[in-house]
Amino acid sequence: MVNLKKVNLNKIKKLRKEKGISLEQMAHELGYESQNGYYYLEIGRSKISAEMLAQVAQILKVDINELFFEEKLAKLASKIIS
């Protein structure tokens, strides 16, 4: 069975809010000119690169592994086939 790691965008949003970091602050820290660039990452409209994810983890002061959740690829495949 293969584990597929995916970024947990909801967790990123939750951590950002818990730490009192606004969309605007996060966007600024990541080098965006407006909050929309970061917002699109957080909602999944844009793909988040590995480098960007590492920066997000640093800003949120968490281990990068905390920003992932695992899905069982075999379970997903079996659901698709069924």
C-alpha cells in the first residue's frame, strides 16, 4: 500500500487564524503584492510549491510535516474502481 501525502490546506488556514496572522500579513511574508496571491494558495486555487510550503511552515512556526495529511492510495483506488 502506498501513502500519498497531500497538503492540508484547512490546517494551514486554521493555524494561521489561531496565531492571529491575517491574509495580508501572510501574503506580505511570502512576497506577494496583494493578499489574493496567498489566498488562492490557501483555498487550493493555485498550487503550493515545496519552497512556499517550507516558508509557510516557518511563518506558522510548525514542522512542515504538520501541514500534510495522508490518504491511503489503495483505498482511493478501490473507491474509484468500485
